[in-house]
Amino acid sequence: MTVETLNEESALEVALLMQAVDRVNVWLGRGDGLAVYQNQDMSHPTLGVIQLVSYGSPAAQLETDDPPTRLPDIGRAINWRYQLVAVYRGPTLAREVGGE
């Protein structure tokens, strides 16, 4: 499986879609990365659902330098269905696509 490395604009689009720009900017502001996981279980009713997770520091949801391919069980959720599809590690995100 190929994991996409997002540029700043693509990361913002994902965060906007998930209504999570403020939360993602907290993560990025402390130097963490953003991992994008997607439910890829073809037999599950929430196929395609996205989860955003921080990684890279002791304060992150995933304390690893690189996020694992499969989302571990965190926050009382069973996450084996979620596969890593993209990552972003860079500056905080503007509030709108294109920095407007």
C-alpha cells in the first residue's frame, strides 16, 4: 500500500473536511505530524470513513516517530479496519485553502 505525503494545501483540505483545523494546528504547533487513516474494510457499513491522528511526541495520540500502517486501538476504539493513507508534517495550516 502506498501512503501519500500531503502538501500543506492538501492537509488543509482534509482538516477542513473533518472540521478539525484547530485541533490539527495544536498538533502541528507542538511539532507533531498528522496521520490520516481510512476504514478500508469492504464489508463494514462505515467503509471510507476517515480518522485523523497525531503522531511524533509523548503528547501525541501515537508516540511513534512514524505512524503505523494500521491504526492501533486507542481511545477505547477498535481500529483494525483503519489503514494509513496519508501523512503531513509541516507548518500549521491556514484557515482556508489557498491561504485566503
